[in-house]
Amino acid sequence: MPEARTLMLQGTASDVGKSVLTAALCRIFKQDGCRVAPFKSQNMSNNSYVTPDGKEIGRAQGLQADACGIEATTDMNPILLKPTKEMVSQVVVHGKPYRDLDARSYRERYLPQAEAIVKESLARLRGSFDLVVIEGAGSPAEINLKDRDIVNMRLAGWADAPVILVADIDRGGVFASIVGTLELLEPHERDRVRGVVINKFRGDVSLLRPGLEWLERKIGKPVLGVVPFLPDIGLEDEDSASLDGKRSRGASGAAIQAVRPIDIAVVRYPRISNFTDVDALASEPDVRLRYVTDVREWGEPDAVILPGSKNTAEDLLALRESGLEAKLLSYAERGGRVAGICGGYQMMGFRLLDPYGVETDRARTDGLGLLPLETAFAKEKRTVRVRGTVVAGEADAIGQPVEGYEIHMGVTTGVDNVAGVRGWIRLEAEANGRDRLKGSNDANPHEGGARLEGAATPDGRIWGTYVHGIFDNDGFRRAWLNGIRRDKGLDPLGAETAYRDGREAAFDRLADHVRRHLDIPAIYRILEGG
């Protein structure tokens, strides 16, 4: 089989929209009948994705694989960096933790090994598909990092990939960022750039036309398109930096007054991870989702969600120091609803134990005390897809099927034998022929190959789980929200929203949007060597 063609998107900076544009092009090429796969050699993100074989990659590459209509593999993101402390990241290689390294150690000791891993992964993809769309990282003009680069121009050379340079006009200085980036490239790197794309445009493009004409004369390369900003795209974000621009999501303005929306506060701690677990809630017609970082933002929520964390103990201490812990405990004592997912679930227990120094140098950290649990951090990470049924907790939710995935280092067990608090989701035995349930959440007994997972109070107002993506399950999400609706005197809603189906429609909507505003025939000519 001939080696697949390649196309690479690089950016003038981080967060210019490379991930979303890569997903859009993947869907466009798929629509046009091409067998296409995404690739990002090294990703830095605490928002991760579990592949079907139970490995961990960057969420953006999982999303891009979904856009291609294929199952994700670790070859699509062989190296994932998950920040844990200041200047320290957990290095995940082919979906499994390798070790924690500081920035200097990673650059000086590991990058030489990483080069071979990246090349081998890319070669396997190129042997299995017609086209590989490669996403760069940050900027190719970081001159202090270029000698050991494995994510931008050196990678483009290994892949013999033509490069499209993406710039974000929304942040300002777009012409300077494009010209400056190209000026800082070596001549052979500049020759590899075949065109530029201006992303996140707001306004009348005709007013931009003189600037575009000047830019093409200046750089000697075509502007392949100006892509307007597309709000509420319906696809998850990769990085928590994106949360800065959307402090509140869902119903707003006049709609808030008209439908008395459900107000859900999501606690945003410094090392928040897998925050996309709550995205499906914002798709509900009467839900307003707020990210809370300060006691002044607390308000009067109808429910509070504690999301995942890459460093549970440190984020718990940040919660304590900010005053949000006191707010949360007072809220729960008055009958408020609190839900915790993964790291948030761990925080809800009596204590966190870290005998191996996995997350912190403190052997013990007191928890919130909302559930009679303790979590001990282990050396091995559990990553697996799961499915099961709700068997306790919120009355409306009992019997609802759920599926999702687990990514965690902690083993959570029950303490003090508090009556009425028990596992509330019965997970099925895993369907890969191996019992991979050992050592995870052993507080909940296995029953005929299945096990009880999580913990909930008898009334279901306080619960926690390791199941990421639990709100993506339409029946469960509606049942949980209907309990809140009844509290507010609102009529319950039927299970009509198909969140996962809406995600497929969102891919097509994104592809149509980008196809309208990019010169796709010119991109095909670039692929053909023109």
C-alpha cells in the first residue's frame, strides 16, 4: 500500500483554532470519500480521551478521529503531557503513564527518545490511511525550542507535509503575527508553508479585503480563507484556557427570565481536567452552566458539580483557601445538590492518602467529608471504557443505562460503614475478555462479574462517580435534571435530547461552515503538490 499523503496545520500561537480546523478538514475529507486520520505527535492537555482499547490520548485527537468516522488509537497522539504541578507534567506514552518530568528534564532527557516514537506512529498511520492531517502545537517560531522540535517544522519535514499556517484575528495583531512567524522561519521552513488561514473572524470581510491583498503581496503566499467565528459549535474544547471566554453557557439573558432556568455551578479549580464532562448539560433548553472560581460568583445554584482534577489534593487545598469549600459545605448542609466526577468524587470523601507521592508530598489531606470514603493514590493508572445501570440515588434515574470511561490513579474505598451510602451504578463486566476491574473502587463489591461503582446518599442529592461522560447519557441527564425541575416547581421533560447524535450533526455543521469559507479546491491542489 502506498504511503499516505500528509497535510499539516500549524498556528501563529496556541489556541488559534488548529484543533477545530483539523477536525473540520478531517470531516470534509471524509465526506469527499477519503480514508483520513488525525495526528498530533505531542499534546499538552488535562482533557483526555480513552481509546476503545483503554488507552489515554488528548481529547482533541479523539474528537478528530470521531470526525473521521474511525476509532481512535494512540498512534494519533503518541505523547500526551498532563500538567500536574508548576513546571511538571505526567508524560503519557502510547496511552500509559511513563513518569512525571519537569520541563528541563523532558526536553533534555526524553525528547531524543520521543523522536523515534513519533516517527513510528506516523509511519503506521500513513500505512493504513489515504491521508493524515497533522496538527502542530503552539507556534513553529519558538526559536529557543526548534533544535529539538517534534511537533512543528521538523515534524513537517519528517512527514514531507505541506503546511497551512492558521492565525486568530479575534485576539488582534493578525497581520503582524503571520508576517512575524514567517520571518522567524528558516527559508526551507518558509517554503513548506503553502498558504495561510485567518480564523475566528467577526465582522464584514469586505473591510478586511485590502489587508488580505497587502498580506499576499508581502508574504508571497495565498490566503486560503477567512473563517468566521462559529458560536456554540456543539463540540467539546480541548483546553481549560477556552473556559476563560465562556464563564456562562446555556440559557441566558431574556431566556433566563422566561423559563426560570436551572442554574448549575461548576467549580473551576486551577488544575481542572476533563471539564467537557458537563458540556451536555449546556445543551438542555433550560440550563445555565456557570464556572465558579471565587466565592463572589457562587450565587444561588440549583446544583454544584465538582469536575475532574489532575492534582486532587492541590485543587482541594485551593478550594479551601479560596473560601469555596465553606460555601459548598454550607450549601450541602442546607440540602443542596452536589455531584462529583473523578477528582471531584475523590474530594468528597473524608481523606486523600498519597503514600507514594503520586500527586503531592503530603501523605494525607483531609477531604470535604460529604461522603464516607477515602482515596489512596496508586502507582498504576486505570483507563477503561465502562457501561452499566443506575441502581440507587435519584428516584427518576434508577434503571437508566449509562456509559462512559474511567481515568484515575486513585482507589476509593468506603469508611465507617455509614448506613445508606452505597455504590449507585452497577457496571457490567468489561467486555474485552480480561478482568481489569481489580484494584479500582474496591469499596463496592463485584456481583457476578459486575460491580457497584461510586457513592450516593439515599435521596441522591449528593453523589460521586469515576464515570467520565455520565451526563452524555440522555436518559440519566434528563432524569437528574428532572429532580431539580421538581424542586423548582417546573414540569419534568422527556428524554428527547440526543446529545451524541447532536455531536455528529455538529461535525457536519462545522464542515459545512469551513467548506464555505476555505478554498477547498486549492487545498486539494496543495495535497497534489501544486
